Amino acid sequence: MSTETNKGFVATLLSLFDIRNVIGALLAVYGIILLLMGLFADPEVDKTGGPNANLWAGVILLVIGAAFIAWGVLRPVVPDAPGSHEDE
């Protein structure tokens, strides 16, 4: 593997662990769980005053999680690869 290819691979690997991707993935997982609970569990509308709280919270978390992931994909932060700085 050449040095340029190695730097590109390391930079891509490091950008996967950007905090926006981690937060977006966690919000999306929680959103899916709440969405499924809202669809298949008892909505208990008497406790919430009408709306299905799990369903709406799941939809909102999915939208926010998708926005975080899209932000990370559309505007990536590519850190310098370790060892790329040379002493001047």
C-alpha cells in the first residue's frame, strides 16, 4: 500500500468516529426502538392526553439522528493521519 493510499485510508477510518456520526447513530437507534414501541405496544393515550408519545418521540429522534448523520457525511472533518507532521 502506498503512503498516499495509506494516509487516505487512515483519514477515512478516523472520520468514521466523528462525534456527529456517533450521536446520530445513537439517536437513530433510540428512535427506531421508540417508533416500534409506538407502533406495536399499547399507546396508553390516557396517560399522555391523546397523542402516542412513543411514536412521535421516535419519529423526531429518527429525523434528528438522520440530520446528524447527513451533517457528518456532507461536511466531513478529515483529521491528519498520525505521523503526517514532520519536524520542520
